[in-house]
Amino acid sequence: MRKYLFVAALILLSVSCSSLEPQHADIRIKYHDGTVFSEENVSLKPEGDHYVFRITEKELARIDTLLITPAFARAEVGEEGYFIDSKGTLTRFLKRKDRTAVNRGRHPLALQGYLTPRGCYLAYFPRYRFDINTILSLEDGKYTSSLCYVSTNVPETYGDFEIAFYPLTGSDANYSGMARLYRKLYVETNPDIRPLKEKVKDRPLLKYAVDYPEIRIRQCWKPVPCPTGPDQTVENEPALNVRVTFDRVCDIVDALKKEGVDRAQLTLVGWNLKGHDGRFPTVFPPESELGGEARLLHLVQYAQENGFQIVPHICTGDAYRISEDWDENLIAKRPDGSLHDSGFIYGAGRMFKTCPQATYERIIQPMNDKLREYGFRGLEYNDVYSIIDPVRCFDPKHPLNAAESTEYIKKILLDGIAKIGGIASEGGYDHVADVLDFCLYTRLDFSKLGTGFIDAIVPVWNIVYNGYIFSCPFSQSVNYPVKDPSVAMKIQEFGGHPTFYYYSAHRDDARNWIGTKTLDLLCSDDAELEASVKAIKVGYDYLKEYGDLQYETMEDHREIAPGVFRTTYGNGAEAVCNYSEAAFRYKDVAIPAKGWRIFR
């Protein structure tokens, strides 16, 4: 009987008139009571210009796991095409060892793409995106890409479950076409998102941040990995690594101006009590070993008098027991009532995730009021929120499902816009795209290129959001002028914003995700300071000549010759990046090996 109930729920919601021919998918459902339903070739009924797989909310509440494998999400080794995920990871149908890779709800974009001999399709699943895993598998020469809904321990349903599958044809039948369609769908359903060209008309602090380099300065931090173990206390708290005092930041301002960099946004990282992540959620008073509140106020005034925007790095999503403001009522709870431990031990010990509702109601507003009193103006950086899925909270005092959590996170970020002038965060997860101004990087790294299923990494996110949110493409793209051309050119290929970071490699192990201690910006002496501002000048000059591309949509990206990639913008500009070992001629212009050119 359950089989027929499920099929009826699916068909009743999917019948409509359309010119599309029906498509099919294999379905496997495990219910909470342990029974299993499995059927091949379930019809995906067309609705208008796309197909829909939909289940009623009532039926979904009974489901533990739901596996969906469309017919067009299958391929054989040697066939033309690829699968692509929301991080821009492209998997070709190459011969390799059998393997399975599972992405557990980590979707910067709510999409999955398929280009096989059976057609080109975009899967679009914004409503239950953080409850959907993607499963990529190769077995006996056959590739499959499946979508798997996984319920939580406490059922969280918010409407009917739906995945839309859009066919793409002609010049749209590629990952660029998928990204352009996704952008259209997002903009149509999220009316609050505005192009940068429109946003900057009434937000001069945002325009400044787009037009000039972002310079992050890590001032001090406790050792990472944490030498005290997970439960750090005031009694066993380790000494700070102090690298850039408030007065030394004034020296950076002077050196920048001397080098000809007369504008940039400065983001102070670790300005707060006990440095970077030192005692969150406590941030006040400013760290005394950097000069304390008096010297911070002097720095803010000095930077602004010299033409620089200056803003703080904060993180209201994390908390540590060492904080004098530690309160279990602020921490998100798991379904069993336990504190939401992130499983991550950082400089202040074990990191816990705060509840976005409690954070909005108790933490962010008075914090931003004080930061505004200090004089900070620009794009406030509130860490982490846009690089993880929204934290659910099962505390009966402030319960939140993923959708409700997202709304409170947006309120937190909007408070930064209202009081400081704009908002930046760490990643590009687009559940907050309609409020986010800048993301530090759209993807952590490309170091695993060529391993597992990763055959290429392409700018899907950037095609969707360039011109709406400005960004640095990869964590390794930070400080790009001091890095190898294969890293540095990602700025040109992915439409990146020149972004710099003093003491980015702060960890004492090999897990630094932005750079290494030999490829970093430093300022312990005048020679290091001079070298650092010369690197920043490269990004400053780039923005003077090509900064207008930050405001343009990205419309196409493709490999036009082995190792040569072309990125095309909405205004017709083209960036051609030559990663090969030989010169490449484009439009009668020779582009040197490991070089790039932008054509207007």
C-alpha cells in the first residue's frame, strides 16, 4: 500500500501540460519505520520548461532517506561530457579506480549539473538544499550522480520536497549555460538581491570596497594547534603571538601611501581581546598587547584621515568556554539537547556553534553599536556564516530549522550593513547571497585538482554572482602577486578581487589554508613591509585598469586551447589566461606562456 501512496503523491503533484517529453528516474526510499520502497523508471512529469520531482510535506515526514538517480545522470567510461557540482568541481567520464564520493549537504549553490549523451540538465533544489547529499559513484565502468535527501533526527519539513530538472540545449548545453540559468532562477525568486551597479549608487562605502584592494591584517593570535587541549581556561591560556600592533598598522598605512596605494580597505583580524578567535563571543576590550583601546581609536582616525576604510573582523557564530560571556543558553543545541560542538579545536580550545536567534537577540546588536562608536566604517567582516550550512538549533527556548536559521543569520549580517556600512564573510554559500557584499573566497582551494573525481575546477559560482557579490576565487588566491602564475592567474580567470592578508599562515602545523609562511605578507621589519606593499600595489594597479569588471556579469567560461581559458563578461570583455608552456595567439595578440591578457 505504501508504494501506491507514494506514487500517487508524486503523480498528483506533477501532472501538468508541457511540450517536453517525459523523463525518468530511479527512486529508493527508506521510511522511518524501516520499510523500503524501490522502483526504477519513475516518471518525472514535465511542468512548463522543466521536469519536477516533488513529494508532499506529509509524505516527506515519514521518510528517513530518499535516493533519486535521473536517467540522464548516468554515463559510461569513455563517453563525452561531465558531471559538475555546486563548487565548480567537474568530473569527466574517465577510466579510473572504482570509488564513491559523498557531499553531505555542503552546497554553496543549490545545483547539480549533468552533461551526458542523454542530454544536458541542471538540477535546482533551493528549499531542502542542506538536507540533500550528492553521491557520485563509479562502479564497473558506469558513472552515476544521485541526489539523496536525509532527514534529521528531529523531522524538519518546510513545505513540499521539490527538485526541478531543467534541460539545456544548443549554446546553453554546458556548465556556463547551467550557471546562467541558475542566476536567472535565483534573481527571479530572491527580489532583494541587487547588482553591484545598483547597490553602490546609495552605498558609497561599498563602492569604495569594490574599487580598491582588500587588506586583512592578522595582528595577534594564540598558538594553533591549541597546546592546552580542548578545555582552555584563563589559568592555562597560552601567550599571544603578537605581530602587528595598532601603531604598526599606522606604519603600513604610511608605507602604502609611499608606494602609491592611496586607497584600500583595511580589515583588522585579532584586534580583539586575546586576538584572533581569542575569547569569542567576547571581543572587548581591544587587546592591550596591541596598544589597547586608546591606540585602536588613534589607528581608526589615522587610517581614515589618510583615505583608508578600516573595519573589524568579528565572529559571532562561534563561542569558547574561556569567554567571560560564556552562556550555554547562547549555544545551539543538538537534537539530544547537547551543546553543538563543532568538532574543531582552535586557538581558544573547543569551538561551539552559537544559535543565530540568540546571537541576534543578545550579541550582535550591542557589539555593532560599540564598533560604530569606535569609528569603524566599511564592510564589516563577520566570519564563517557564508561558508557553512545554517546552524540548526533544537533548544526549546529558541528552536530553528535551516530556513529559520538562515533568516536570523541574514538579520545578523544586515545589522553590520546598517551600522558599519556593509558586510563580508568567508565563503559564497548563497543562502545569504541577497545580503552579502563580499566573500573572502568562493572556494577554499584547488590543491586536490587531478585527484579523486576532480578533473577540473571551473567558475560556476562566479558566472552566477560576479556583478552581484565581489569575491576572491580561492583561498590560495589571497596574496596572489607573490605566488606562482598558476595560482595568481585565477584572479583574472575567475574575475577575482585583489585580496591581501598579513600573516595569513598563522598555524604552526601544515594546515594553513591561505598560504605558507614563505608565501605571505609580513611586516616584522622595514624590508618585509616594503616587499608587502609592493605586492599590494600590483592589485591596486589591476583594479585601476580592470576594476570595472567587478561590476559586470560573467557570461561564459571555456577552454579554447589546451591550457588556455577564456572568460567572457556581459560587456563583451574577455580575459584569456594561458597556463600552457608556449605562447598563444588570440586576436592577433601573443599571450606569453603563463601569462594573461584582457581584451575589451
